[in-house]
Amino acid sequence: MNRLLSLQAASTAPVMLMSQNPQAERDRLEANDDLVDQAAEEIRAILDHLAAQDRPLVEIHALLGGGSAEGTA
């Protein structure tokens, strides 16, 4: 009886480990997606901040008689 139970446990363990591996892979990919989403949000915030700074600079340039911003830099 002991050998039968040992054989059953030995054959069940690899199946259980293989079934857990895809879940671990999905968890890892979801964590990576979360990091990518967070980085994208930070980049969007930086771009919005730069755009907000750009508008007053364009207005100041126009007030100083700079005219078109093309050709300068």
C-alpha cells in the first residue's frame, strides 16, 4: 500500500508543478504590463507638462515680436 501511495504521489507532483507554471508566467507578464502602464503614465505627464510650458513661451515670443517660430533654433 505504501508503494502504491508513493507511486501516486510521485506521478502527481510533476503534473501539479506544471499546472502552476502557466499561472506564474501570467502573473509575471501582468506585473510587467503594470510597469509599462506606469511608465507610460509618467511619460504622458511629462509631455503634458512640457506642452503647458510651451504655450506661454510661444506667447512671450510673439509678444517680443518674434513672429513665426519657424527658422529659429
